[in-house]
Amino acid sequence: MNFLRKHWYDLGGILAIITITLSGIYHTQLTNYQLLMWLSLLSLFLHQLEEYRIVGTFPGMINRVMFKSNMPDRFPLNTNTAFIINVILGWGVYFLSALFAERAIWLGMATIIVSFGNIIAHCFIFNIKGRSIYNAGMATSIAFFIPIVYLFFRIIDSDGLSSKADFLIGIPLGIVFNVFGILKLIGWLANKNTRFIFEKRNLLTEDRKG
């Protein structure tokens, strides 16, 4: 299990290859909305790869910049919390929104609000707080989340897929996911004595010494 805590994003990279391959093979059998939801799941896998593997410094940035932690390798975000948020909640909700597609527009909308939250956080909040021009996760937020959020609302409008109930359920649920499924959960599961510690490559450069 500890192996998964440290390599779930690598598995996500494999799932990204499978997702884009199958989407390409079966795209003619999918509606525009269904294809977009599978691509949304793909964007999540790629976003997490940027955060935790390709650049990898997202955990250190969150702990040091956002929470002013003097233990950026484990507090308040640790590998166990990251696994729960990104895999159990993230993969689970995004996968179900693609699987149920038009049968649960409200769920798809909730995931889109999560993606939108990532756009705001990575493009503005993290850079302002860290006085930076880039943070791990920003590139995929711009390259994938922004167009997917735009296309989502364009498709449900042009194809007449959504109802008022979808908005009344989906938007508040997405806000709940952002606040309680991410921010609050990091605090609830915080433990300075945890054994679920990030590797040095997941920290900001200045915190890798020692």
C-alpha cells in the first residue's frame, strides 16, 4: 500500500495512455459530451503527473507556501492524504462522471467546478502566495482544464443537455468537493508524526537540503 502512496501518479500516467488510446479508437461511437468527459479524466491524470512526477514539487509548494509549514515533507499534506484526495476521490468522481455521462450531467458539472478551482488556484492563488510565475500543475491547468471547462458549458448548452437541477446540484457539489474534499481534508488528516512522508524531489528546491 505504501508503494501505491508513492507511485499512484505513475499508475495514472499508464491510465492516461489507456484512456487516450481507447478514446481515439471509440471516438466515433461516443457523443461529444461522452468524449469530453473521458478527456476530462485524461486531463486529471496529466495534471497529477505534472504536480507529483514531471515537476513534482506540488506537495512542497502546498505545505511551505500555502500552509507556512516548517515540515514541508509531511505537514499538513502527506502521501496518504494525497492518495485519498487524488485517487479515491479524484479518480473516482471523474471516472463516474465519464461513465454515467449524460445520465448524470450534475456530476460532470461538479468535476468541471473542481477543474475550474484548479485553474484559479494554479494560475493565480499559488503564484501570488509564492511570488512565482509558475507552479507544478499550472501548465496542465492552462493547456487542458481551461479548454475543457469552456467546451463543457458550450456542449451542454448547444446540445440542450442540462436542466436547472443539474446546475443547482452540480455547482454546489463541485464547491463542496473543492472545499471539503481537498482543503479541509488536508487539515483533518494532518499529522506531524505521520510516517507518510514525501521524497525530497517533491519539495521546493530550498527545502531539499539537509
